[in-house]
Amino acid sequence: MSDPVLEIDALSRRFGRFVALFYGINVIWERDLGIVQRFLASPSPRASLVLGKGLSAGLRTLSQAVIVYTLALCLGVKLIWNPLALLNVLVIVVLAATLFSTFSLVIACRVKTRERFMGVGQVLTMPVFFASNAIHPTAIMPGWLKTVSALNPLTYVVDALRTFMVASSTSSFGFGRDYAVILLTTTLMVLRGARLYPRLAS
């Protein structure tokens, strides 16, 4: 029988990451409907527009976190119910969804069509997932995959969520490093998205 902890762990990563990675198609729809042009005509800084879209995706992901916790209870997984741990889970979920949704927005600004975006999204989904510690610990990975995993922000999202959600789990990298990588990558994605977002209207 499969381990329910691994099941719920993989499930939580799939929910948030899959939805966030395909968030960019909404931006393409907004472009086709003329909404992007209206946003760009406002005096709001481009970075605030991109960050707002990312945070909105993050807040919507919280409902999926509730589903994951409910499934974990049904499977008998021993979870951490400490209020501080729960708060950290909420923060990480929002940040992770913001990170991957803004990454998706950057892709959408590059490809500009729904067909191309779906193709690129499908190509990126599996490598991002399997080149992380979501399924296998980095300790058993070959050297080249360890390097790729260390550069993959999902690795640090998984490490932080697993530690704050599942009882008896310990962080492989430390909470400081997890948060630093997630925040830094999110900031870079927002800044990059702010530069590319105006091109979507052209």
C-alpha cells in the first residue's frame, strides 16, 4: 500500500503548482477581451499590477490548501496543528502560488497565444515537478539532478510545506533558506513580469 503521507504531499504540490503554472492563460484571455489595455492605461505601477495578479492567484489557492488538509485527515496523516505552523503554511502557499503564477505570466507575455502557452506549460510542468524533492529526497538523486533540484524553487516550497504540515518532518535546508529562495525568486518573477506585461498589449 502507498504511504498516505506521500500521497497527500504530492497532492498538495500538484494542486497549487498546476493551477499556478497555467494562470498565464487568464492574462491572454484578458488581452483578447481588451482588459489588459485598460489596466495599462491606469497610473498604477506595472509591478503592482503583476504582484496583484500573483497574490490573487495565491489567495485562491488557499481553498485548495483546505481541501488538502481535509484529505489528509481522511487518510489519517498526522498533521501539525500549531497555530504558528498553520500560519507559515498559509504564507508559503500564497507565496508559492504568487511565484508560479507570475512565472506563468512571464511565459504568457512571451508567447502571446493560448495555443503556444498551453504547449509551453505542458512541457514545463513535469520537469519542474520531478526535478524537485516532491517525490524523492534529494539525497538519493544523481549529482546532476541534485544540482537542478537545488536551482528549482519548488524544492524549497516542498521542504517548507512538508516541515510545517507533517508531524515528525524536519527541514533539509532550514526555514531561513527556504523563505529566502521563495521570496527572492518571487521578487525576480514580479520584476520580470512588470517589464514584459506592457508587451502583451502590443
